[in-house]
Amino acid sequence: MSDPTPEVKPAGGEPPTEPTEATEAVAAKAEEKAPPTPPTPDELVAQAKAEAAKTKEQLLRTAADFDNFRKRSRKEIEDARKAGKEDLLKDFLPVFDNLERGMQSAKNATDVSAVAEGLSMVLRQFIDTLGKQGITKVPTVGTPFDPSVHEAIQQVESDEPVGHVVAEVQSGYVQAGRLVRAAFVVVAKPRAS
């Protein structure tokens, strides 16, 4: 027997259809072509506030990192200075030790020439130690007066060429081309006629 139930048709007279791949593709293209809904003013404000907060956090982190870097750099510089002073002191301690020994032996010495020789040896050791540190004496006697390394404290009439150093009152020192202390010198001037 045949099924007595008649097929129900929708009002348009066509049977209901299942969505097919073709109809889904058409619907997807329609959605693609539809312009996106613009954000509301409240959404724009919220986005701007979020970006501002993120930027502020990044700036605060950068400022903190820079502050830490500055503190670390200061500490490293101070540590390097301390180490440099310690190295210099270690180099000069033997000079001071020999000077103390010389002073002790000078108290009991009967021969002045032996004391003078000992002091000369300590002075040579001192100058050698300065040389190891890159510190050299400023040349004075017999050289032309140079205001960049000499300080004239007196002028005297002399047979030396005018403007030349005739005596050194206090030694000057240079380290790596940089003046540490100017030499105090006496400079020749022409004889009065």
C-alpha cells in the first residue's frame, strides 16, 4: 500500500530545502562585502585608555631601567677609581718602605755620602714607579718656557737664552699628555745694559 499521508508543501509551493555549499558560499561572500561595524565612541575611548596605560607602563619601566643603569654605572666607576688607587698605592709602598729604612739608617749614619746615595736610590725608584704609571716629569732647565706646563715664579738676568728655564723650584708632572701639576720655574731675561 502506498503511504496515505500527503507531502506538506510550504506556502510558496516549493518543498523545504537544506542549505547547500553553494548557498553557504553566497552567504559568506555577502558577509565579506558587508562593511564592518564602526566602533562606538565608548569603545574608542576604552581602546585609547588601554593604549595610554600600556605606553605609561613601558615608559615607567624604561625610566626604572635607566635609573638602575645610572646607579650601576656610578658604582662601577667608583669601584674602578678605588681599584686604581689601590694599584697605585701598591706600586708606591716599596718606595715608602725604602724611604723609611733610609731615614732610620740616616739617624745612625756617620757617612753623609752614604745617606745621600741611599736617598738618590729611593728617588730613582720613585721616578721609575711614576714611569710605570705613565707619569713623567716636565722637562725644565735648559728648555724654552712653555706656559702650558711651566709656571714662572721669577725672572733673572742670565747668560742663558732669553725665555729659557734656568732653574726648577718645584717639579711638574704629566700623565698621558695631560698636565697633573705645572713645574714652578725661574726664567732667563736679558741682562741690563
